[in-house]
Amino acid sequence: MGKLDGQIALITGAGRGIGRAIALAYAREGASIMVADIDIENARSVAQEVRGLGVNADSFRVDVRNPQQSAAMVAKVVEQFGRIDLLVNNAGVIRVTAFLAIEPEDWDFVHDVNARGFFFVLQAAARQMIKQSPQVAGRPRGKIINIASIAGRYGSAMLTAYCASKAVAISVTQSSAAGLAPDITVNSICPGPVDTEMWKTIDREWTQIEERPVGSAWTDRVRGMPMGRGQTPEDLTGMAVFLASADSDFITGQSYHVDGGMRMN
């Protein structure tokens, strides 16, 4: 028996990194998965991995900057699987730019995905969930897990737009939890620096701006982490499973740091 047996999960940005790790973790717990990503080849590859674990999976190309595509994505999940029980709202982008060098297109690039797109994916999934009966009487009709960041808790001169967008994610988690209770729970996970392709991009752009060796931004960021090592996508899957399972049915509106102790509160 898996903790998510019979559940239908939609995971955005699931073609690699954190989204892929959560998709595989949910599959191991018995959930069927819709792997959504702007890179359809990556999405198809992860869906194949999921099917290899013995559960149903499909893939969908989505650009979350377009709310119509997000609505179509949710409709496809319902067409394919009959309902949607879990949304992992994970798609995200970043751009490293010195504070005074930020241009409108830098700001819009990040916020069109991480704030605007993030919200309308959540809204589309919630509209479907609210129409459903709970799979088990007394349980929520659906659960939404947002991937925010500890960057939403502080400012960074090199990551201004990104930090602001993740503050939006934390705030929207609270607002949507209030607006959708008691039918749908909404919580978020706030990772620290995770060893993914995104962080390789951050490191490359950051070190280029500051004219220092590639790799040094990552090394500096994880130096002194209380848990003694850099973070991997798999470090987030335990919390992601917990927030999707019946164990968290009475929790909503919360944002959990899963960051090796980098930001303690």
C-alpha cells in the first residue's frame, strides 16, 4: 500500500530537477502522474520513467505563461484520468542580474512564469478540484503543493526578481489556502539551493557577472550549511509526499523550509 494509491497528480516543470524527483516519488507511492513541462521531450522521458514504476503516466507540453494552456492542461488530466487530486505547482525560471542592471524584460521573464503563470495554474487546478467529490468522505477534494523558495524570505541584489517572485508564491499560498478551505489544502515547500540545472545556470551567470571561477557561486552558497552538504532534489520528496498524503489533511496555508537549516525560523 502506497500513501498515494489511487491519486491523480499533475506536476508542472516535471521534465527535470525537483519536478522529476517528486514525480518519481509520487509514483512509488502509487499515484498516477501527468508530467507537464515546456520541454515535451523531457516530459515524455520522465513519463516513461514513471510508467516503469508500474503506474499510469502521460505527458503534456505547457507554457504556463499562457493561462489558456494551463486550463487545457487541467482539462487533459481530467480527460485522461477522470479527476485531479494533487497539483505540484513547480514550474519556474530564474535570471541573475545585478540590481541596477535589471531591465523590464528581465523582471517580466521571471514574473510571467513564477508569479503570473504560477497563479493561473493554481487557479485552473482549483476550479477542477472544487467540482469533485472527495475520494474518501471527510478528506479534502484536492491538495495543492507549491514550490516556493527560501529566496522568498529575504532579498538578494543578484536575484531581485526571483526573490520577489518567490515571495509572491508564499503569499499566494496563504491567500489561496484561505480562499479554498476547507475543500482544498494549499501549502508550499521552500527549498534552499538545490543541485539542479537551474543552479548551474545561476552559478554560470553569477560568476560571469562577478568575473570569478565557474562553480564558486555554488560553493559559496552551500558553505556552512548546517547539514554539511549541498541539497539534492530527492531531499524535497519526503515533504512533498507528506503534504500530498492523508497525514497532512489538517494543514493548510503553510510554507515549509526544506533547506538543510540555511534559514531557521
